[in-house]
Amino acid sequence: MNLIVGDDEQCNAELDYAVRVGPDFFESRTDSDDSELLVRYQSPAQLIVAGETVDLDDRQQELLKDYRSQLHNSGREILLLSLEAVDVALNGLSVAVTALAGADHPNNIELQQTSDEILRRVEERLNHEGEIYLLGDPDIDEFVEQAITEELEPRIEKLARESAGTIAWHALKAAFTGGRSIEYEAERAAEEIEQKVEKRAELLEKRAGNLCEQLESIDQLERELHRSIPALAPYDIMKTG
């Protein structure tokens, strides 16, 4: 994960393992496929490391409980931020489309439906089973890019071809009659969308900064876990910097 917080500021959170975390457990594997289970914690007191059960005292149980909770909260926030980022990006595309054809053009409506479908599939990819989150999926960026390239871009090209004649006709008609062209109305609608997208992007940036702090807190707690439970020391799951 690489979170860009601002123009000159970023934080990096590296996950060397695929982590699956739910309301009462977490587990880590080498990757997101069905590789060997390395660590599994089940609240309140079951910890299995490399196939061996580890006995826990009260302090260790509290540390693991806190660690799972923070992992789960960050998993939820990563999901929400990812969905918001994809939605902001798709809304950014709609600025150009609206300027081209107008907000109510049938093909523009079809594009919005396609955007909604891509967003739904991203959510399914990031969150498979309700409140269970998979952290460290390396393919999500490629998945989103492929969906946009294969599904949205061809529709935008189709809209451009089909709308060019209509836009030119309305512009010519407006020039002779003194009325407002479809271009003027579409551009005004696009400007309104662009302002909304910019506001959402600013809020997204602030939330990304808060997430960086959460991940750094998890990294610190993990170091404490390694000191308290030596069996976990070889598994440096969260790295920030």
C-alpha cells in the first residue's frame, strides 16, 4: 500500500503477508491464495503460529485483542477509502463526458450505470464476506484499471462519435438564433460536477492522512507484540515509513 497524503507528503505501509481479519479473528498467509496458514488468532485466547498453539497470559490476550481491533478498523477504512477513491476517479471521468454530451444524454446515463457496476465489483473484491477484510491484495489497482480500460473507455469513445454531430448542430443553431448552445449547458453542468469532485478529493486526502496514523499505530503495537510473544517475532506483518 502506498498512500499519497498530499503533493509533497506520503506514507508507505508495506504488508509482507496477506492478512484476513474479521470481528473476532485475524490470520496471515504468504499471499492471498490458499497458501500455508502462518498465524491465526481467534478471540479471546487462541493463537496458532506455524501450526503450534501458543499459550497466552492476560497481558498477551489484551495485546492481541487490541491488535485485531486496530487491524479490523483499518481494514474497514481502507475499504471505504478505496471505494471513495474509485468513485471520485469515475466522477472525474464524468466531467469530460458531461461537457461532451450533457448530463441527461442516454449514453451518459449508461456510463454512470457502468461506473456503478465497476464500483460494486471493487467492493466485492475488497470485502468478500461482510465484515471480513483482506489486506495486502496486490492486484486491486490492476483490477480497477482493467475494468475502466475495457468497459468505460469504449463507451466514452462511442459517446464521442455519436454525439459529435448533435453537438455541432446545436452549436450552429444557437449561433443563428442567439440561444444558448448545448455546449454551454453541458460545460456549466461539468463545472458543477468538477467542483464537487474537488471537494470530495480534499476530504479523501484528509482521511488518507488519518489512515496513515492508524497504520503507524498498528506497526508500533506489532513491535510490542513481538517483544511479548516471541513466537510472533519472525512475522513482521505491518511496516510503515
